[in-house]
Amino acid sequence: MPRTILFNKPFDTLPQFTDKGTEGTPRPTLSSYIDLPGVYPAGRLDRDSEGLMVLTDDGRLQARIADPKHKLTKLYWVQVEGLPDDAALTALRNGVTLKDGLTRPAVVERIDAPAELWPRDPPIRVRKSIPDCWLSLEISEGRNRQVRRMVAHIGHPCLRLIRAAIGPWSLGDLAPGSWRDAPDLPLRPARR
């Protein structure tokens, strides 16, 4: 029986089991939190991003989750600098042109800070003269640093990025640095 787990990756943790960097001080990796042989990440989540990662020992499932051709949705909570207006949100909903081409349309809305939110260590920079807000942003592709580039494109740099869901799986009450077995749920493509 294949094993699939959900992990809430903390900020500043590498999304891999070993640190192949050349820095003198070892950086936290998945092995700092997960001691399960044979499971591997299905996709990546940048070191400076937080939230849900799916790990599995099932190679076919791993490929299905990670491969953009399956259009599995990923939901992010994005704290941005400034207050995006309706035109900025409409641009994301229509797709924006980045250096590597037009993005697929996103499902986006302004939200209150998520109730399940935990403090980040270290905290984000706060500037008293510039407000910030939270967005719920759902995409069905996974280019390198895509969400950060999308919100920057509309003039609202990302301050904090948390992946809240991948396909049918969500963070729920999973604390940062914790993992649990994933429920066996069907994978459906995006609604678009």
C-alpha cells in the first residue's frame, strides 16, 4: 500500500531531504522533521515559502501531483504589500504575462488573515506607511516562483506565501514542522 503524507513546511526550510549547498552552516531540510524512509516530495515549495507539501512513495502519484499537465490546483494564502484594486485582481484572473509567458487564469480574492495562521519566525517586515493585505490565490500550474512573480507583476510584492492546499488535500490544523498521513482522496483536474 503506497504511503502519502502531508507536511507543513516551515519558513526557511529546504524542500528536500539533504542540504547540497555550499554555505558553512547546515540549513534545515525535510529530514529535520520527517524520518520516514522512501517518501519524496511531489513538487517543490521554495525555501522562503511555507505550508503544505505532499510526500509519497508512489512514483506515479508523485508525477501526477507535480506535473502541470494534470492541472492539479494549488491554493495559496499570499500576504502582499499594498491593497490590490479590482483591476489588479482582474489581471490575475485573466492571466498575466511573465518573462516565461502568459499564466493560466487564477482564482483570486481578497481575504482576512487566515484564522489558522501561525506566527512566522522571523516575522515579515512591516512598514507603517504601507498597508498590506491577504489574498487567496488558486493556480493550476507551477512555474518557478510563479505566485511571487504574479503578485509582483500587478505591483504588489509578496511579503509572505503559504500553500494552503494541493488538489484535494489541505493544511487544516497541521502545525508548522508537523506531518500526518494523507487521507486517500481522488485527484481531479482543475475546474478550468
